[in-house]
Amino acid sequence: MSHSSPRAYRTVLEALQAPLPYAAAGRHILIEPGAYPNTGFLSPDDFVMTAVAGPGSVTLDGATEATVEVTGRVTLQGLIIRNWSDEGLALDAAEGSVLAEQCEFVTRSDVAVRAASGAQMALRDCQVQNGAVVYAAASGLMESTSVSGTEGNAVAIRSGSTVTLRACRISDAGGHGIWVTEGSRPLIEQCTISGPEGAGIRVDDHADAAVRNCAFHGSGGSSLIVLEKGKAVAEDCLIEDPHLDGLWVATGGSLTARRIRMESPRRTAVVVETGVMLLEDCEINGPGSNGLSFVAHSDVTVVRGRITGAGKIGAGLGSGAHALLDGMTISGSGLAGVSVDSGGRLTLRDCTVVDTRGVGVVADRGAHLDVSGLVSERNQKPDRLDPEADATATVKVIEPTTAEPQPDEESGAAQDVKAAPPVAGGADRESADVLLGRLEAMVGLAGVKREIRKVANLQKVAEQRRRAGLPPGPAIGRHMVFAGPPGTGKTTVARLYGGILAALGVVEKGQVVEVSRADLVSENVGGTALRTSEVFQRALGGVLFIDEAYTLSRKATGTDFGQEAIDTLVKLMEDHRDEVVVIAAGYSAEMRDFLAANPGLKSRFSRTVEFENYSPGELVRIVESHAVKDGYRLADDARAAVLAHFAGQRRDATFGNGRAARQVFEGAVERQAQRLADLPELPSGEELSLLVAQDLDVEAGLAARFGEARDPGQVTDVLDRLAAMTGLEEVKREIKDLLDLLASARRRRAAGLEAEPFTGHLIFAGPPGTGKTTIARLYGELLTALGVLAQGQVVEAARVDLVGQYVGQTALKTTEVFQQARGGVLFIDEAYTLSRPGGSGHDFGQEAIDTLVKLMEDHRDEVIVIAAGYTGEMEGFLATNPGLASRFARTLTFRPYPVEGLVSIFVAKARAADYRVPEPTRQALTAYLTGHRDRFREGNGREVDKLVRSAITAHARRTEQLAGTGTQLTTEQLATLLPEDITP
């Protein structure tokens, strides 16, 4: 496109409408230097438009509704795009995707650039003048882009948009610098916002913003505002010279701020009214009025940090405000270091108030102030904490304690919250609103937070009704089921829930007693009820948290002691229904089985709270929280690698969530240490704190890995269990050979030598009952512990799970089962049945085999496939597809057990059920197995299992007949199998 070249197009519209050559891969419009007036077009096509002479050499001028309006996939490079209509846009994107690089957008209207209706828009190294950038129900990226001179807001992110702003410059906005609203979820990092007439960033209407490493200069209003149920996390930011306040939270907003430095706010550094805030390690210097001002139902936790030179009050609480200041230093305030008005509630813990030109700490009539470990000195006026001087003030001073707080060891989102366990009773107990604020500060878990707050609000209103002389209302079901995958913060939420209920007076103490099946179930008759009762007594006045509660309802051999624990628990919950809250946690599907184990369980657990898997973005935030806590930070390429890693993982019920995030971080620290240890010179502080992409072992996603063993202890445990299995010497030897090959490949790779990729697909050939399924499960555990498999689940399937009943269904079913097994083991029992034609004319089993072969190739490093069946039939199975045999590394032959092996299996199963097998019985057993060797050669362990059940039944019949004659049975008689019990 050119003004002068003879064969060039004169306008963009002509170039877009020109026919493409037959072999053209796409439309690329090259524009020679010059100004092109009267540009204005709408295009649904995909194209690239480039200024040939570089950025700024081409100007497209228009005066229509939009100079450039596109709905396809478009790239703009080096263009100046202007619109001179009072209501026109320079760029309007909808339904498609736009990448603009080194472009300049200018308008006379309020909006210069807009992405809407699901569009994706990325602006890199761009300039936007006079008009705003708007994302509405859209997504995208703004990177190294400047927005200046707007009459209203500079950047508006609306209608659920997800946008990343990185290294952008926002200046001289007539409204807010960045407005985040209507449920949008942006990440704003390394941005500079200067001189807006309104706020630097405003977050409202259920939006959720993350703000990191940003600088705010000279905001006309407050630098960061969070209102109207909006949420924000701000970390490592600088706020300078705001004309009003530094941080302002109101009307139900929630803000977590960490490591914020505020310089010279003209009014107040931090204002909270009817909102929730958590401040950690923040520094406030020279506020014109107050450092902290909390009023009108604000709930605030301030951990560490410093306030210096407040013009009036360092930290002030108005009526209705609740706050905890923990480890704060307040110095040089004008009138008072800390002031609590009537009706305010403040806990001061290990704080220092010094060099105040007035009083250090003052509590007005009707205030509630709890103080422990306070240092208040060098203040010009004495503290006013004497209850005798102000008879309506409630002040409790607690001497400092040397006890160390207990760390919260829950993985996952808990790392974002420094929540100590609630203290039973007394003034140290934190308010429910403070604890709810900590809950809100956790990553993700929106549904969980909603349910917990719902219960808390019901309890609050019930208490208000009691105070008003009204009945409290119907009893609220406080017992809960926490259902969901591991690592989602269930234990942490349970601890906060206990504290919330204690603060509301629902329970007396609020302690959380955490137990599992082993703490409740005894191996002895009668012991389970005793154990369960003892644990329950410890939880009275607080919360009993039963982790993996579904294990109580899983049937064991012999007497079902888990069921006894459930029955005991149901009775205790009824007897002490107002004294304890019980939370049962575990996987969602299994917890439904648990609730069905006793008719009274469902009625007592009236509320199930679902803990969903974290999204990839939330997992990145958890990894970053681990890093920040330990003095590290993620480079941009590392953050992108972590996001891609979690986006590619299957987040099913077994996904580790927060634990997986912690493992990624810990692995990165280890790899960084190895990288830096080899440097010839001492690394700088920047190098020591920065984690880069090469430090992350996440490139392979679900694929096989060749690093060190992930869990050497588990490797040893699995190998011990394998060795303890009866017989199977050939199978054990083959698995040992596979492990040796894997270890050798790792050593060769470490030495810089070529190594064959690990191929772990196996054929298990042999009759039923020889332990094939058990070996498959152990093999999956082993490869996971060795770091070869990402997850290690074993998905067991048969023909019915893979083969459909009509054309096209088989491929879908096979693919669905295969996807479930990615990162683990797919065990196909009686796999040879796939090669046997079904009842219809079409061989759907063959379709399953063909689909399986392709999936094994497409995901060859992500899953281990084990096909099992009779030896002869499995040879026929391998012959059904030319590529099938090559994909299985080897065949493991499971030979029938000899008689002595079957005897060993019988004795082991009997012992597991608390039965003895003395020598005479063993001899009878050997004789019986020898006489029926053909039957047991075909059935092996399965037939032995039937024989054990038959012997236990015969034993019960015989002993009950003895008891019927008046014989007092001894323990030995009840536990001993005799020869006559063996023969069915």
C-alpha cells in the first residue's frame, strides 16, 4: 500500500478486498510511509498490517465510528492510528484477537482503544493519547504501553475481563488511572501511575485485582481504592504524595497489602470503613493527618510495619471498628500514637509507640482495648489506659509471653495467610471479622468463603435477636462436610472456622482437634468406641476435624471397626450437639459414601462445602506466596513456565493443588542452588533471590522425567511390599531390570551421553488371581516415587469401559478413559477381549485398540499402559495392530502359584482377619490344595480368597454350635482354624 508506487493499493480497504494469490498463506499488508486520510473500515478477515519504514512512519486517519474495526485475527505493527470524531475509536476489536506492536492510538473521544465481546487484545510498546483503553468482557495484555491525557479513566477493565498490565505508564488521567469493575480479574505489575485526578487504581463491584511492584505518584484522590465488594491484593508497591489517602477500603471492600511504602500522603495513609483489610510489613512516612484510620465496622489486621511522623494520630479507631495491631512500631505522631474511640475494639500485641508529641496510647470512654507486650516510652504525655480514670472503658493489659506462635503447616492457599490458631478464651481471642478477613485473604476458594460467611452471618443475627429479647431462630446446622481434592486448604479453613465460632460464642474455646482413621479406630473389639469417645472429649468446646473421613466407611476384612467409629460419632454428636462442631473432610465422591454409612449422618451434616481445584492462575499465586515468604521472587519467564505447567496438568480429584505448588517452589529452590553453586564468582543478592525458568522442573508437564527420585523413602517402602508378596520371582526380577534400565539412563544423561527413552508399557500375561492388579498398583506408586510419572494414579478398565455400542462411541470412551490415566497408569484387564469381535457386525473392540495405539503415541511420555490377560490370548491381542507390540517394552509372565505359595497366601489372608492357622490345619490345607490343583491353578489367589471365606464360615458354624451346648468359648477357640474348617 502506497501513495506513489504504481502497482500498490491506495487504501487499506482496497488492500483488504484484493483477491489473494492461490498459494498465499495469509494477507500481509505492507504500508509505505505517509499519512492516509479517510481511513475507516470494518474487517472480519485475518491479516497483518505493517509500517514498512518502522514505527511512526505511517498514519491512518479516520472520522467514522472506528478507524480500524476488526473481528478476525489481526496484527498491527508500527502504525499511528487516529480518529477525529467526537465519538469515534481508533481501534475497536470484538470477537477476534488483535496484537498491536509499537503503535500509537489518538482520539478526540473518551475511548481510543476497545476490546469487547470475548475479544483478545494485546498492546506491546504502544502509546495511547487522549482516549482510554477499555476491556469489556475481553482478555489480553498491555505491556510497556503508555496511556496519557484522558478526560476520564485511562484504563477501564469491565464485565469480567481478565487482563495483564505489565510495565505500563499511566499519566494525567482526568478520572482514575485504572478502573477495575464488574467482576474483572486483572494482574497489574511493574506499572507507574502518575497524576490522575481520581484514584490511581479503583477496584469495585466484585472485581478482584492483583497489584504488584507498582508506583503511584501524586494521585488526585486516593492511590488505591477498594469498594463495593471489590477485592485486591497489593504487594511491593510505592505510594508517593497522594492528595487524599494512600489506601482506602469501604462499602464491603477487601484489601490485602504487603510491603507497601507510603510517602507523605496529604491526609491519611490507610482508611478502612465497612471493609476488611490485612496489612503486612508496610511502611508509612509523614502522613498529613493519620497513619491508620479505621471506622464504621472495619475489620483490620496489621502485622509488623512502621508508621513515622503522622501529623495527628498514628493509628486511630472509631466507633464500630475492630483491629489487631501485631508487632507495629509507631513513632513521632503529633497528637497520639494510638487512639481508640468509644465503641472501638483494638488488640495491641507486641507493639512499640515512641516519641509522640502527645499521648502514647489512649482509650476513650466505652472503648475496648486489649494490650500485651506494649512498649510505650519517650512520649510527651502519659498513656491513658487506667480503667479507674474512665469507668466505661474496657482495658486488659497482658504481660508479654515468651511462647513462640505455632506455624501453620497446611499446604496450598494457607501460605497466603499468617493465621495462628485461635487462643481459647480471654482477651487474646481474635474477633470473628478479623478471622473472616484472613479467610478472605486466602487464594481462591470463593464458594468456601461464601459458605463460611453465610454461617457466620446466621450466628451473628441469632445473637442480635437474643440481645433484642427475641428467640434466636431455628438451630443452625454447624457441622460440615469439607469435600474436595487434597491441598486446597481444608485444614486451614477448619482452624479459622473454629476461631470464628469461638469469637461468635457458638463454641466455648475454638480449639481444633485434627484426627484421622488411625486416631479413632482400634484393632481390638470395644477399643474403637473408647478411642472415638476420648478424641471427642478433647474436642468439646471446639472443632473436631476428621481428615479422610471416608476411610471409616470402607469395609475392612473381619469386624468393621470403622463403622463402629461412625456409629459412636453419631451418638456423641447427638449427646453433645451444642458443645462441639464436627467437620468431616475428604474426596467428594467418597464423602457421599461416608454420609450413607449411617442413617443419622446426613441429618447431622446438613452442609457440604466443596473445595474446588485451584485454577492455574491461583496456583501461580500460591507458588509466588511461597517465594515471597522465603525471600525469593519469580522472573517473568519463570511465572509463565509455572502457569503453562499447571494449565497443562489434569486437575482431577487426586491433584495435589497447594501441595503441588509447594513442590514446584521447593524444586526450583533446589535447582537454583545447583545452578548458582557452580558459578565462578559469588552471586549477587539479586541472583540469589531470583528464580528463573531454568530452575523449574515443569517443562515436561505430565511427561516422564529423568531427574532424581522424588521420594526415596516411598521407593524403599514399595520395593519392600513387592518383595513381601508371595512368589512372582520372575515378575520381581523383570521389574528390577526395568528400574536398573531407568537408573542407567539417568546416569548416562548426567554424564552427557545418549540414553534411550524410558518405555514402561507392559504386558501382564497369566491366569487370574496371580496378583496382576496388585503389581500394577505397586508399579504406578514406584514410578511416581521415582519421578517418572507426574501423578501415579492407576485407572483400571475392561472392555465395557472402552468399547461403545454404536459407531464413533468407542473412540470417545477410550479417549475419556485414557485422559483419566494421564500422568499415571492405565491397567486394561482381560485386554484380549478387545480383539474378539462383538455381537454386531462392526468390530468395535478393534476400534478401541486402534484408538489406544494412537493415544499411546501422542502421549507416549505421559502414561504407562499395562494390558493383562491369559498368556495365549495376549499374543493374539498384540497381533491385532502392527504398532501395538512395539509399544509394549516387555511381557511379564505371572505363573500359577505352587501349592506352598497358595498356602502362604491363605495364611496371610487368615492372619489379616485375626485367625490362626496351626500346623495340623496347614497340613490339611496343603492336602486339600494338592487334591484340587487344577482348580487353583486357574483361579490362584482368587480361589484362595474364596477358600479363606469358606473356612471362616465353617469356623463360625462350628464354634456357634459349641456355644449352643453351653461351652464357654476361649479366645484361642475363637481365633483358631481347625482342619475340619478347611474342607468346604
